[in-house]
Amino acid sequence: MKLHKLTSTTAWAVLDLEDVPCFGPTTLGPKVLQVNAKLHARAQPYRFALLGEQLGGGAGGIKVDQEQRSDAVAAFVSEGESEYAAAKVFHTEAGWGLSDDELAPLHAHDPRNPAFREHADALHAAGLVAAAAVAMGGVEGRTLSLGHLSPAVVDAAAQLVDGGALVTAVAHRGAGSVDVAGHSADRLGAMLAGEERGEADADAVVGVDTDLYVPAAGLRSIDHDTAAAGGAGAVLGATDLVVTPRAVADLRARQVEVWPEWVARIGPTMAGLADGDTPVDELVAAVGPRVTDVLRDARDHEDGPIIGACIAAEDFLRTWRDELPFGRPLP
């Protein structure tokens, strides 16, 4: 893995498997860290490997205060276009703190099907639904606790509710709601939109007994303190790299299985590889079966589904790499 620093602004691109084209998000903010970019960059080659693609991962970062953001973004795009995009070294999309419109000049060089950006939430939701079904051992009668809401999480939850599951606990924007009768999809949407707020503190969802817990968003949101997942039968992140290795080991010792979120988030990666004229509904429909196949194979590994999925990816990486990447997609 190599760090490339830009010269025109405080920004960088981290490339994993840099001798092949690399793909991944760029984030912006005053506290953007290179170490976190490296973690995000590592997840993507493993996704590509599960799809049989000899491609690498990358992650960009723009470290800047809000007052200087316009100039910094313009400098990143200008230098990034000549150094990375046009040279087919690193193709990026908007991560936290950025919009796709701001990175549009870079997209002109991106070989991926733009549907992966335009329909990212639906593609992400399809993977979450499939992964949740495997993790819970079905959908009908199963219960979920959501540690955060996003468009993809609400979409996935609505589909699971339609299938007979109950969302019994929700935390969002510092508030929590517990309802053993279940939260409707409309109520989840209203909470996401800020039209409705949970009646309790967000900590009300901590330790609630459910079949599946979706943790709060963000790197390492479950680390040495695993109380939030203590009542769950399984844990599945909806954002990358949310559970640390120590937390995985602790939860497994308590018979709480942790599932690889980087597999559940494979939908946009799949769509980016598809032909440009493939209908969106076909792109979305293809995600669930692929996620299901990977996780059903991975769940039987003696060290758990995270290691099982990693090994499946590494089996392909070995077919074209002399050495495996140093480190797996774990925070």
C-alpha cells in the first residue's frame, strides 16, 4: 500500500495493489486521517476478489476546514485528474463531506458504470437485505435493532419488514425508540427525515435482545466496549469497518456472530463492473444472490464468517499476486 501526497493542497490518495487500477472513495474534513483511508482502501480489493476481478482499492482524503473547502476541492480535482484519473491509476467517488458533482471532472475518466453512484443506496440496501437474512437464519419473525439510520438502512429495513421481520429498536440523531411491536417503514422514514424523533435516549437500544444488531455508523463504532451488541444474536455493519478484531473475538466468545460488512456492501462494486446498458433493476436484483452465496459459504468457517469471506477473497488474490496484501479488511 502506497501513500501519494498531492502538492497543490493538503490531500492524498492511498493505493492498495497499486500496480493495477484502484477504486474507492474520497472524504473531506478537518480531521480526515491517512490511517483511516488505508483501512477503506483495503476493503475494496477484497470485494473485487470475490467478483473475480484483478483490481485494487484506493481512498482519497482532503484535510481542510470548511472555510477553505472550495479551493481545496478544486485543487484536488485539478491535480487528481492529471495525476490519477487520466493516467488510470485511481478512480474515486464522493465519500463523507463531498458530493458527486464536486468530483464530476474525475468521473469523465472513470471506466465504471455510473449506476454504482446514481443508485448506490438501492444497491447497498439489496446487499444488506441478503446479508441480514443469512445472518438471522431467515426473515419471517426475526427481530432487528438499528444503531443508526441512512437511506440504504431504511430501504433494507423496509424490505425486511415486508418479509415479516420486526425492527424493535432504533437509534438516530441521539434519540432512541424501543417498540416490541415493531417500527413501520413509514416511521423509520420519518425518523430519517427528522419528522419524528425517538422518545428516549439513544442508549435505550443498548443491549436490546434482537436477532440482529446493525451498529452505529463509523469506523470502530464497536471496539472494546461491546455492550451495544450484547443482546443481539448477530452483528452486521451497514458501513465499512465498524467492528474491531478485539470486539469480534469478544462477541464470538459470547456466541454473538459478527458478519463482514464489506461483503454486504458489494452491490455498488458489482454495478460499477456491469455493462452500461444493463437496466437498474437487473443490477439491483443481482446483488442479493451474490451476497447470499458468499456468506453461506463463509458462515461455516471455524473462525467465523469474516475470516471465511477473507479466505475466499485471498484464494483468488493468490492466483495473480505473488504476495497477499498485508492485513485484512478489519479496523
